[in-house]
Amino acid sequence: MSEQNTYILVIDDDKGFRDLVGDLLKSRGYEVVLARSAKEATASLEAKRPGLAIVDYRLPEVDGMTWISKVREQDDTLPIILCTGNWCDQKTFNWLRNILKVSQVIQKPIVPELFLHTLENIIPPPGNSIPKVTEEDTGNFKVQPVLDSAQVEESLEQIEKMLADESTYPEEVERLKKLKRRIETQNAIKKARETFIKTLPDAWGEITTSVKKARENPRNLRLLQDAMAVAHKIKGTAGSYGFTKIGQFAERIEDFLITVDPHSDTEQEVIWAEVIRCVVEGTQIVDAIAREQGSALEAHKLPSISCLAVTPEGAYPGPLKGAAQDADCELDMVGSSVGAIVKFGKQEYDSALIDLQLDTTPGRFQLARELRQAAKRIIPLCFVNSKEESFTQAEIVYGGASALLDGDVTRGSLTEAMQIMTVAGQMRRPRVLCVDDDPLLSGFVESVLIPAGIKVRSLNEPIVILDVIHEFQPDLVLLDVIMPGLTGYEVCRLLKSHDEWKHVPVIFLTSKSDAEGKRAAFTAGGTDFLSKPVLVDELLSRVKAHLSKTLSEVSTRIDPQSKLLTAPALKTESEQLINLCSQQSQNLSLAVISIVDYEQLDTLHGAFSAEHVVGKLGELLRERLRAEDLRGRLEGGKFVIVLAGESSDTVARIFELLKEDWGKMWFPSGRGNEFQTGLDLSTAEFPLEGDNFEKLRDYALRGL
């Protein structure tokens, strides 16, 4: 059998770069020719067609993209890597990929190890041979066992009862919590698998079509690469969903296609025969899966939010349960304030609905505050004013109610309240950005992480990573390695080059779990890596571990002392809220809260006094106000709260309630006694005093 064309043309006017790339390629056994201009490159191309061209963006006389355009007039299939010192925009990237058919765009300066890793995915080094085929039973496939819907509901109901039992030992409570999360995750995977099964025949049909086109046009390397890309996608995704046989056949197809030489007829029929065999046998398995599962598939929705309803025994259970069904809410009920605090201490809820007649603790809306203390996070709240007491808007907002229901409670009003809490709760969850060109794999990641209380954003076009990451502000990035036109390594290098994002952990998703693949992931700046097919438990445990570490350290989003948003994160989220208010013609107020004599606290009361006061103010702001209200620390003793839909007058009255709580706090002094400190307030209202965050902030600061 003839060897694949491993002759590579390198075009760059920088001698140092040419020599570096040439030496790297020769060390891997490639035949290399170096050209310093478009003219020399064209002459080399006419003398001998390479298996790959590496082109610099800037060339003397004619730039790299112009040269590629001229090449495409004569040769539509030559693989090309474009090297550029500048990150290109989406329009340019799409032109490079779709019009000029560039295989990969690589950022300069290159990292040699990553450069080789990327290149070898396009044109393997000399010495590759047909992969060995082992005989095995391909007619059967194993699917991870999952509980049916009735079993899930029954199991969760039993766990809830045991968690509610005050005699349950703490060790058993922790075990039950883990079991509950595992069942919920298993159920989410079941729903995602059902969706995958529905799309599997079309996905495998895409493999069949792409292989057929490549076989009918054996000289067209572009079609060959398209077929490999489709097989590569299914390889990782099918295995992650538990369909190992499908993943194995897709992997074989990809491996065989890599060995195809479009410029030789020798022994190619042997390879194509194996490819076709894998396609046919894979089709048989896909058809079997579709027949077996098709009749059993049901349309399910994952709960959007979990809610603890703190209501008098027997009060409006029908409307509550109906609303929970309408709002996709996982509902639990308890009949006392003490029972509510116990429940929040034993298990996690995303929100709480409180009938205020059960709020018997001293001080207004104290139960809401105590539930947030027990939850150790800002949960959305709904108050039911069944006694129809009189509350001001400032009291409702300060108490933390995203929704207030007065008088008769109906299914419709409860449904709306649960939906409001769902939206508010999404703002408080840890954020993971999943970057993968395969929407099915992104869907798999969502099905695993969302039930665990993690907000997930999927990005299938990595070229727009900077726009999305500024908008979404993730705490962690999951990043596929092999993507069309742009590798995960290049995306990671870009993120790490920005101070704002270099601390965000990156977990690579890779099919190459060998030592070289792992080394490349870490070289690019990755924090960790997961091998495809991705295992559910491993994905969940790795993501949680890195999120826990990130959120407990100094991060780009959370201030370590106050546990509120940092100034950059506050600015980003405030701008989003301001834009939303502008679209809805709604007002918004920004308030700067300043700790009196902050700079002198350590001098007057001993070391760490200021830090302690900052921590307590952050704690109070997390326990009060609505979940959707923004809370952040500017610097030193200056804090900011941003409230949509509220006037400066309302914020001023809210501040009086805040000062009332603050006045009850005493702080330990390093000199053996206790002290108190005051708070100052200044506000700015959108759009009257400013139309963006910086203008509103500066206006408020001038008022102090």
C-alpha cells in the first residue's frame, strides 16, 4: 500500500518561524519545503503537490489569504493551515472556513507541542497503517440501566420522607442527599438519552451520506475530511450516552478514513470495504435501537426549580400542586417555621414560598432571613400575605420577596410566582460554559449539570468565545479539543491571554487520552481534561471539584471578603440589567453604600476590624433584598446595590430598614471591647442620572 502524502509546504517570510516549523515537522518524519514568499510557494506547488500547506497571514507582495484564494481556483481540496498574529472576527473566520476551506486557524506565536498535535489530526505522520480489526459481537449493545418514571417518583418520595424525619442521623442525611442527587441526575440522563435516540438515525444517516460522497469522489480531500469530522462527533457523543457499540463503529470509520490516500489507487479498495462494512453494521444497530426504544419514548421536562412551601397545614394544597406542575417545579411542603429551617438544613432547595402568618419570629420577615442563613446562599422568595397586612414596597423588597401574593391564593398566581422565582434563581447558580461544535454532546453536558444546580450555556461556534464569555461570565469552561477550523487549544490560549479570564479553569474534552494528548491539554493552559466518551459521574465530580475550588478562591466574579460580586462582574451584570430595563421602559436605581470611617477602623479598633465589618455587611446584603437584585463591592468600604423597577425614594426607605438591622450589630475590637459603625447612602436613578453603569456609579459617588 502507498504511503499517505506527508509532504508539507511552509510559507512565511520570517526565517526564524520557517526554520522552527521545518525542524518540528522533520522531527516527526514529514518531508518539508520552505518558501518565503507567495511566488516561491506557487513555484513549489507547481513542482509537487503537498499533502498540506502552512501559510502565514502576512506575506510580502501578496498576503496569505489572497494566495489561498488563488490556490483554490486550481485546487479545491488541498488542506491548509493559516497562521495569524491576530484573532479574527466571526465574519472572517466563516469566510476562511466556508469559502477558502481552511482546515485550521492557528494563533501566533505557536506552542510547538500544540501545533504538532493539531497538525497531526489533519495529516498523520509517516508510518500510519490500517487499524487492526478485532472480531466481536456487534449485534448487541448495552445501555446503562435507568429507573422508569414511576420508580423515580417513588424513590424520591421515600427519600424526602426520611429527610423530613428529625430522628434521621446526620450521617444518614448526607447519604440520602447524595442518593437523591444521583437519582435526579440519572433521571436527567434518561431524558437526554431519549432525545439522542430520536436524532440518532439522522446522525448516522449523515455518516452514511458523507462516506458515500467521499467514496464517489476519491480525489476530493475536503469530502474525506468532512466524513471524518462527522464520525468523530458521533464517536464521542454516542459513547457518552452509553451506546458504546455505535461509538466504536464511528471510531473505526474515522480511523480507516485517516489512512485513505486520495492520490493513490493502490490497496484503497481494502480500506473502503472496511469503511462500508462499519457503516452497514452501525446502521443495523441504530435501526435496532430506534425500534426498541421508539415506542417507549415519552416527552419529559426536567424540574426548573425546587421549592419549599412554608404554609399552614392543609392550606391550599391543590393550587400549590397544580402550580408546581404548571411551572415544572419540584415542590415540598412544611407546616411550621421551625420545620422549614430544619428542612433547609438537611437538603437543598432552590427557592421558598412563605405564608407570612407562619413568620412568628421577632422582627419583620425574619423567617426569610433565617432560611437564607440555613441555605447559605441567596435563594428567591415568594411571600403569601394571607392575612392581608399592609406592607410598603420598600419592606417587601428589603424582605427579599421576588413575588408577593395578597388575599386569595390561586393556581394561576402561584404558577406565576414560581416562574418568577425560577428566573431569579438562575442568576445565582454557578456558571459553566460548554464549548463544543456538537450540539448533542452539549445537550448531554446540560442534562448532567443542570439537575446539580449548575447553570450551563452551550456554545457551538468557538470563534465568538470572547463575546459569549463577557456576556455569560462563567466560573468554569468545558472545551472540546477537536473542532472545525479552530482547536480547543487555540481557544484556551486566547482566554489565558486575557487578564480577566486567565484564572477561569478550563476542562478539556478530548478523545485522545494518551500521554501526549494530556500533555497538550496542560500545555495549552487547561486545568484538567476528560476523555470522551464522557462518564456521568466523572463529569459531575470534576466540574463540582473545580467549581468549589474556584468559588472559594479569589475569582473574577466573587469578592473573597464580602462574598458579593467584584467590581468588574458587577459592572457586566449591571449593564445587562440596564439594557433590559431600557428595552422594557423600566426605571432602575443604583445605590452606593459606604461604611463610615472605613479607613480608620483598623487603627481605631485593631487589626482585621475593617475586614470583619466588610464580611458582616456582605452577609446582611445576601440575607436581605430580592434574589434578582445585584450586590457588589466597589473597593474598600464602598458597596453597590442595583434594583430594577425601583425609584431612588424606595431605595432610600430600604436603606432605613438596612440601617435598623445594622444598628443591632456589634463588632469585636482588638482592644477587648465591642464597637459599632455607621453607613452612608447615595443613589442614582436610570435613566435620569445616567444611561450606563459607570455614569450611575459616578453620580452616586459624588453624592457621598
